[in-house]
Amino acid sequence: MTGFPLYLATRLGQFALVVFIGINIAFIVTHATPINPVEQSIAAATQFGSTSPEAIALMRQSLKELYGLEGGIGAQYIAFWRRVAVGDFGPSLSAFPTPVSTLIGRALPWTVGLLVISILLTWTLGNLLGGLAGYFRDSRSLRLAGIIAMGFHPIPYYIVALILLIVFGYLWPVLPISGGYMMNMPRELSWAFLGSLATHSILPILSLVLVGLGGWFMGMRSLVSNVVTEDYVTYAELGGVARSRILASYVMRNALMPQVTGLAMSLGAIFNGAIITEQVFGYPGIGSLLVSAVHAGDYSLVLGITTVSILSVSVAVLLIDLLYPLLDPRVRAR
Amino acid sequence: MWTVLRDLLRHNRQFAVGVVLLAVVIGFAALSLVSPYPPNDSFVVPPDVPPSLAYPMGTTSRGQDVFWLLTFSIRNTLLFGITVAVLSRLLALTIGLVAGYSGGLIDRALMSLNDTFIVIPLFPILVLFYFVMRDHMSWGLLALMMACLGWAYDARLIRSMAMSLRQREFTDTAIFSGMSMRQILIGEHLPYVLPIVFSTTMNNINWSIGLEVTLSVLGFTDINTPTIGVLIYWANQHTAMVAGIWWWILFPVLLVVITFVGLFLLAVSMNEHIDPRSRLGRIT
């Protein structure tokens, strides 16, 4: 096997490994607990408000199944995998008896939308600015842009989101700071609703972009400043090729490859950032759902979200990996 | 080594600024040794006093002096970051050096494992971990967990260096003179990768502090050990922002941002120093 089939096989193998290890970690973590998880979950879930004894009995039964506390550790392990394969995490405890998959299905589009838009923005903008900064080393404004991007880079998502919240929520309240759209607005395809969606997503996206920009900027700048010293670039310059053409198809195109790999590798970290940001701005995605699930003591929901997160991030990484040969002809030719 | 540090201080502005920022933070953390109040006592001072001469950073709604509470918090936060960094460094060094030296099947197996840990979203896993541990969750346990999850980026970097070291002549000489793999890795290869490890350690401390702050702010850690995140957690619990007690949030955020920027500048400038190409770029 050579060329593309080999590449495809290794990527698929890596994908399977990520899913396998991720799910195993989730299994080990849930079984490492020194406490009785079933009673604890029931106590936490029924802490507020009254629940009928029948519902509690039902909960106890489904919890026992869910934790897989029946049978030996081997049987538990197999049951756990079956659950993941089918995508059935049982009923949610805090929103009993709505299935966990329904709750996650409702929240997932929000997170995916937020992530796709902010990643596209961050990656494109960061690489473009970084490429320009690497090529035009003497530009003042690009250097300033670099300093700003690098200043935000080391600060974690939560702190940047919190700072934006303070600035736009209290000091200069022009943007909505909570929710996915205006409350009580009918969810229909109208301009008012779309506008509300857009304004509500500005701050979450902005905080993700601010944190993410610096990494791509710095990476691209140093890549481009290495490529610029290559002989073929000097030759193209001597041959009178237009500078814009050199930058676009001689320099940036080549420097872009490692950045695509970088995107695949940092997807997990970006996902972490997105769910934190969501929580800060009360955005109705996976992150908010996860935090409220923990506070409500909803074990099945927490486990379901963790598993779905692992699965969806690995699928996204696989997709990027599969796009890679389209950009890099060497993978196809080898 | 001292001359390198002196030269860096003198000629590299990023390094100098980073050192100064970190010195401020560490000095502040050291003040916790002379604090007049133990960290967990509440209502030792009047609550909700704005910053003044008596209380330079104001007091909290729980009757704590923000200044002294912050000294304990930043100390614990720094210690946490350093613990995670040291533990995960041990893992990263072992895996990176062994993979780079052995090559072949071992290398491929270790690197697939490595890529897996890079890709897996850690935050939901840490939340799940907190969820099952609950009250058993402690500072040390979280550090251990994060060290087990956070070694992958650097292992890859170390491995790529070890691979090129493997090709160098002195490695062959070492093998022919009968040194064992362990001796070669520790005695011959380790000194070469240490500088880059120092630089990535700073980034790793940043990473772990960032996650710790995030988890604590959400209340997903041991909320009785004061750290920066726990401090902000309690401020949020008392709705400090809405109540106008801005100093309870502002000073911790400010201090932790100083820490992040300081560590980051150190990492970047050390990286630049290690890479001779960028050092040349600085001269010309």
C-alpha cells in the first residue's frame, strides 16, 4: 500500500485509536470513584423539589444499568461500549424522562455553529495577518497587530471571556451578554430573529477569536519568514514575478500545510475553549448543558456529553486529515 | 548558564520584562508567609470595604482582606502549575526520548498514543472526573490527573529532537562503548533537550493554571483551598460584579493575567534564544 490508500488507512487507524482511548478514559474515570455513584446521583438529582417514589425507583434502575454496576468488570466494560455504539445514554436525571440524546441533539448545533464560524475566522485571519507580517517584516501596523494578538494569546479563554463580559456588560453595555437569541422571540426565519442570533453570538465568537488569533499569527509568521529565504523565492523575485503572486502562491501556499495539521491537532483545545466561553455567555450549547448537568447531579447527561465530545472532536479531526491530501499533492503522489 | 541568563536579561527585552513580571508575582506569593490572617478565616475584617490605605485591595463580602487572600491564592495557583509541569515533564521526557531513540514500531506506537492525547478534549473529561469524585476531589488529585493528560505536545517535540540526536556520531560511540539505553538517554541526550524543555515548561504551567482557574471558577474543584479560580468563584457566588464589589474580581484577574504574560514572555524569549536562526535575525 502506498500513496493515498496508506495515508487513508493510517488516518482511519488513528481515528479509531482516539475514540478507543477516549472512551476508555471515560470508563476508567467513572469506575475509579470511591463513593456509591447511584445513591449520590439520586440524592443530588432529587435535592430540589419532590419526586415520586416510582420515578426514583425507575431512576435507580436506569442508573444501575447506566453505571453498569451489574455483573463483573468485564461485563460492565462491554455494556459501556454497547451504550456508546448505540448512542443511548438513557434518560436524563435532571430533565427526567427526556433522553440524554435529545438534550445533546438540541445543544450540539449551537456549539458546532459557534465553533465553525470562530475557527474559520481565527484561522483565516491569523494566517493571513501572520503571512503578511512574515513577508513584510518592516510594516509598523502589522507589528502592532502582532503584539496585540500575542498579548491575548497566553490568557485562558475564561479570563478573556470574563473581561469581555465586564467591558460589554457593565462598562459599555451595547451587546447582549447572555443567551443565544432574545428571550421570548419566536424561532422562525425572520430578519429580526437572525439579527438577534448574530448579535448574541458576537461576544462568544470575539472571545474565541481573540484567544486563538495569536497562535496562528505567530506560527504563520515564523513559517513564512523561513520560506522567504528559500532559493526559489529569491529566484522568483529576480525573475520579476509580481510580489502579490509570490506571496500567495509561492510562499503562503507552502507555509499553509503545517498550519492545517496544526488545526487538526489543536481542535480539542479549541473545543475546550468553546464550551467554557458558552458557559460564561450563557450560550445554549454543549458547554452550558455540561455545567448545568454537573450542578444538577445528572450523571447520564455528563457521561453522554463527554462521550459525544470525544466522538465529535475525533470526527472533525478525521475530516481535516482527509482534506489534507487535496491541499498537499505530495501525499497523493507518494 | 549564568552568563546566558545575564546576556538574556541585558539584550532580550521580552525576557527582561517576563522576569520582572514573574518576580512581582512570586514576591507577592511570598508575602503569604507573613499574612496576619489564615487563608480560610472569614469575617476578620469589615466586609465590602473598597480599596483604601488600610485595605489596599479592599475586602470581600465574606470579610476577608483581598490583598492577603490573594497572596495565598496566587501561591497555591503557582504551586499547582509547577506540580503539573514537573510531573508531566517526567512523562513527556521519558516517552519522547524513548520514542525518538528506539524508532520503528515502538516510536510509532508511542506517537499514535501521543497524537491521541493531543486530540482528546480534556475539559469534559476533567469535568466528568470531578463529577464522580465530588468531595474527594483534592488539589493533588487534580494535578495528577492533569499531568497524565497534558504531556503530549512536548513529548512530540522532544521525540523529534531525540531522533536527530540518535543520528549523531556520539550516540554511536556511546553504543559501541557499551552504554545501556538508559545511560545514553539520561547522560547523553537529556542535556541536549533540557533547554527546550525549560521553555515548554512555562507554556505548560500556563496551560495548567488556565484549566485550574476555569475549573475552580465553575466550582469543579476543591473550593476550600484558596486559588485564583476559587477566589473568583466565591466572588461570583456573592454576585460581586452586580453588587459593585469590582475589586474582588479585578485584582485576581489582573494578577493572573500578569502571571500568564510573564510566563509566556519567558517561554517565547527562551525559545528564540535556543533557535540560532531567530537569534541571528535579532542581531542583523
